[in-house]
Amino acid sequence: MRRSAALIAIGAAVAVAAGIVAVGMASGGADGASGTTAGETALEDSLPSGHPSIAATDGPEPAETGADDVGRNIERLEEASAADPDDVGLLLDLGDAYFLGRRLPQAERAFTRALREDPDNTTATVRLAMVWHARGDTARARETLEAVIAAHPEQQEAHYSMAIVSFSEGRVDQAKDEWKAAARIDPDSTIGLRSRSFVDLLEDRRSSTPDAGD
């Protein structure tokens, strides 16, 4: 019981410090559908902010993230991608926008299209895995991320994403190890800085939690 309570406390600390964003959204099985099940809500609450499909890149943070802004961004990217359907960068951006807009089936299609254009694109692979994770297929997501990390151990986003998957499964030590790995690859990047902050928070919480190892 004490061990379980400690893990819950650590998870809550990560969530509060990071500012949880709702990225583990449900699609309801159809494009654009909304609504979450109890299991999907639990998944949602376990994901720290800075999800790589949203804000873990090294570009500027979006100034606005309201529903209207997300919708306008999706429309803009859809138009741009329609004009240049083979542009992998646009497809990645469109997939990210769909993910942020809770349109998980459309996000999955966008990342899949990116991989058809560029089968070796590890960024598209990692983000597709996180869509599967958000839709509840964590086993598939984990298997995919493990394969990326095995083939490309310096793929920082893969380690960061694996940490999110592990944390959501209650594998706190593995999550910490993956965040450490992400931070080592590029300590000064956005992913690296966020990873280090999660590691510090977990370590501080673990050291200050009585009987955490029981």
C-alpha cells in the first residue's frame, strides 16, 4: 500500500509541476468525435506536458492553444498539405495539429502518409506510436518505440516518448531512465530540458517520500 501511495504521489507531482495537457484523447472511433471513457481519462491524466507530438520540439511555443486557434491551424495546414501532398514536413505538422485537436484517427492517417512518403522517417514513426498510445494501444506503441530506440539509440524523441508510455503504465523507474537518456542526447534542447525537469522531480519526490521503497 505504501509503495502504491508513493507512486500515486510521484505521478501527481509530475502532473502538477508539468501542467498536464489533455493529449490522451478519445476519438469515439470516428473522425472528429469527442468524449472519453474512464480508461482514456486515466491515460490522459498520466501524460506530462511537452508531449513530443505537441510541444517538445525546439521551435517557439505556440502563443495560443484554444480550440478556435487549433481549428484554424488545422484548416491552414490542410490547405497547405492539399497543395503539396508529398511534403513530409507538412504532414508531420498536420498530424501534430490533429493530435492537439483530439482528432486521433486523422492524426494517425497523417503520420501514416508521412511514412509512405519517407519510410525511414523516425519522427513520423515515433509520433504515430504516440497516437496509438493515446488511443489505448499501448503495447503496439511500446513495441514500435523499442524498435526505433534499438535501431536509432540517439533518437531523442523516441526516448522521451518511451518515458511517457512507461510513466502512464506505472513504470516510474523506466520512465526516469528514458528521460535521463533523452536528456543526455541533447541537454539544451527543449526535450532535453523537459526530460531533466521530470527526472529531477521524480528523484526529489522519491527521496522525500517515506517508505518509498517498501
